Amino acid sequence: MGFLKKRVNNFPTPYTVKAAATQGGNETKLSMLVMGFGNMVHKQTIKGLLYLAVEVLYLLFMITNGLHCLSMLPSLGSVPQQEVWNEALQIYEYTQGDNSVLILLYGVATVLLTALMVWFWCEALKSAYKAECLDKEGKHVNTFKEDLKTLLHENIQKLLMTPSLVFIFGLTVLPLIFMICMAFTNYSKIGNHLVLFDWVGLDNFKTLFDSSSVLGGTFWSVLGWTLIWAFFATFTNYIFGMMLAMIINRKDTRAKGFWRFCFVLSCAVPSFVSLLIMRTMLQPNGAVNVLLRQLGWISADTALPFFTNPTWARVTVIVINIWVGVPYTLLQLTGVLQNIPGELYEAARVDGANAIQIFFKITLPYMLFITTPYLISTFTGNVNNFNIIYLLSGGDPVTDLASTAGKTDLLVTWLYKLTIDKQYYNIGAVIGILTFIILAVGALFTYQNSKSYKEEEGF
């Protein structure tokens, strides 16, 4: 019992914000107002001054700009650009008004900076409490130079991860939150809301979910085609890639390396080059239709409607996606096939199983077990497969002039058209949010109910 008590007492003190606020001394509690004060009291002067400098800079920013940015965030501005007649120059001059885009951006940036400051404040408080505890226990309190040395050893993760986190917050988190906020505004060309716009709550979501409206009807149509496309694009590639991998991997197949090279050769050509070439070849006067006319398979005044008929266009993009994507699936599944234990096949043949039974009882379950995460990521990638649709068909054909999307447009290409061509930035933001929700929920649900997750040690 004495041994156990000694071990318990030797556990490290938890340096938490709660412990610092409730158990810390006066110098630590004063650090809640003056960051770094506790560190300076316990001989960590440089470290304490750095904490204090960060606090001073933040307060100066909030006084000069931050509070104004936060105060403008609820209204997003109200002063329009004014046209004023200049009597002296006999011309009209324009006075600068509020810009809601910049107000929203600066407001979001200020909120994120404040959140970062709260985290920094917690770290400063914990650092002051740690210095106090070590000093009271008679232990060594690190100097600033010793703290810097720890960044090359036990705290090296802080040195390596901090620059990455700064870029992630600045280039990923900030634009993402800005886009999410945009979905709750009327920032669009409709009503000329490109300079001054307001918060509209869930009105944009209601518009998309209303199938009786033009945008709502288009959304459900595009969503349905997107899911159909992603399903066929994923599983046709998987099935044909699996067939090729199994045929090439057979013991009786000779020159396996040569056949793999032939199919994988298309990977060496950038996909956008292949897609643009195929788009040119499948035009009404492209190489395919010209060749068919010369062979007499079609009349001279007709052409196969690869991109002018909705059904033909959808089938065309799926078929060409098979040609583009099968080599990658072939590489993935070849590695899986070569790692299936040969003893399983030998035992199955001894028990009298035929080729079909072996495939459905051994090969297919093993491949699905290994490649389920790959299938999920491929399905997600196909939902957002911008290149093949935009470069191949451009979303065409457009059969409804009132619609903003073509028959082969996916959610991601429709989003691009809404934002770049139509300047419906709010609707585009809503589509981006809904796409993320659909994919995140679907991917998590599928993976958690798969054998790859439930039976990790199954094979």
C-alpha cells in the first residue's frame, strides 16, 4: 500500500486552466488579466514578456479595427455608394460606401483571431501555473533558452505543426467559414446584391428545397443525376478493373507485365488532355462521326448525338470515365489479389469448390473487405468529379433555357456555373454545404456499417 501511495503522489500535476484558476496563487490568477505576469514572477521573464506582447497587440488591434469589424458584422453595412455632382469640375464623383463582402470577411477573421487568442490565453495561464508549481516544489523552472531547446526534442511537434496550422487556418478554415456564412445572405446578382447584402437566414435553403421553383427543381434534378453518375462511375470502374486484374493475374496468363503496361499506359497522359481529345473526336464533325460516315454506317447528313441528346451524353461520360479510371482500379486490385493467401484457394479446391464459388466466397469478400475505404473515397471523388464533366461535356446538353444547369451537370459543375457565370454566390454556397453534408453522412454511415470497420481483424 505504501508503494502504491508513493506512485500516486508521483503523478504529474495536471496543469489545466481550471486548476490554475482555482488552485493557483495570486500571481497566477493575476495572469488571467495580465498575460505572462506569473511567468515573470517565477523568473521566466522573456517568456512572460512575449505573452504580454501578444496580449497588447491583440488589444491594440481590437481597439483600432477589431471592435469595428465585429460591430459591422450583424448589419453587413448600410451605406451605399453615392453619386455626387462636383460643381467645380462639372463631373459626377462617387463616394465609397460599405462593402458587405469585406465586412463579412474581416468580421469572420476577427472572430477566428479572437478564438485563437482565447487558446493562447489558456496556454499562458497554464504556463504560469506550471511555473508556480515547479517553483513551490523546489524544482527547476526552465529558462527561455531551455524552452527553445525543448522544441527540438520533447516539444518538436509544436515546432513542426505550428506553421502548418497557421496556413490551414488562413487558407482553409477562414475561407470555409466565410463560404458557410455566405449561404445565409442574399449575396447574388439577383436584386443587384453584389456590394451591399443582408442576412436572410434559411431562405436560400428553402429556395433550393422548393421543387416548384426554378432553382429548386434544378437542384433535385442535378442531385439525382449526381448520385446516379457517382454510382455507375464508381462501380463500373471497380467491376471492369477487377475483371482485368483477375484475368492478368491468372497463372495461365503470359507476359503479365506487358498487359499491365498496356492498360496503365493511359495514366501517363494527363487526364485533361485525354478528355479534351475525346471531346473533339465525339463532336458532330469529329473523327468518330466522320469515320462512321465514310464507312457508310450513318448517312452523310446525320451524326451520332454524343453530347446533344441527354441520354447519349450521360452514357457517353460514363463510358469514357471507365476508359480513364479503370487503369487506376487495375493497379489497386492487382496488389489486393496478389496478397490473398494461396492456401485459401487450395483448401477450397480440395473441398470441391468450383471457380464461381471460389470467387464469391473468397476473392470478392476479401477484395471488398480491403477496398471498402477505397470505394467510399472513389464515390466521394466522383460526386465532385469536376474535370471529366466540365472538360468532356461542359454539362451539356441544356434542354431547359430557364434552367441554369445542363443534363450532365453535377452539383460541383452547377455550383461553378452559378458562382462564375451567374454570380449567385449565396446559392452556390448552399450547394457546397449540402454536398458536404450528404457526402460526410453517407461516407461515415457506409464505413461504420462495413466489415472493414466492424471486423478489422477478419482476414
